Amino acid sequence: MKPTHIEHLGIAVKSLEEAIPYYENMLGLTCYSIEEVADQKVKTAFFKVGQTKIELLEATSPDSPIAKYLEKNPHGGVHHVAYAVEGLQAALDEVASKGVQLIDRQPRKGAEGLNIAFLHPKSTFGVLTELCEHP
């Protein structure tokens, strides 16, 4: 597996409505997309910085992974780093064969229509890692 670039940084926030103005007014970025990913119980907002995207993540349910993250990190923060790869299933198979614990054994649909899969932070030095592939 060889990532082509950092696809996005996922940042957990309590409220998109409160966080978006900071990114737009203070950093001068433009929110180009807001989307709900129902099966992940999250609402996302995207910004571009060069080739890399910033993905703000707001929980839509108290039992969502983002809500659980915010319980431990009440101010929010960097939730995950996502890398773009080609051949997502092959990449998952490769890292699993090397002993990395997978959260997702097979790709699933994520925001912006990407195929995604997560690697467990216990196997990635504490960083929740997402692998992404454009369909």
C-alpha cells in the first residue's frame, strides 16, 4: 500500500453551526459541502486547503462514534487522518496481513461518495486512520 496523499483531516466538533464561521471568517476558507452520513450518525462539513480537505464532524446521535469521542474530548479536536489509496480492499488485506487491527474489514460508503475503511488506533500508534478511495 502506498497512499497518494492525505485525503482529509477529520475534526470532531460539537456544532457545525458554531464551528463553520471560525473556518470561514478566521481562516478564510469556504465550506463547499455539508452532508449527513446517516449510517455513521454524523453530519459533515468540508473545506479545502490546497489538495487536502478538512472534514468537520458533528454527531447526529448520542451513540455515534463522534459523540463518544466528544465525551472524552469535550472541546473536540482531530478525530482521524484519512489517506487516499488506490485499491482499498487490497490495502486493507495488506495491512491486516502485517498485523494491523482493522475496524472495517471491507470498504463502506462514506461522505462525498468515497469508499472508506478505518484502521484501529491500537495498531496505528494512537491515530485513528482512515483509508479512502474514489469509486
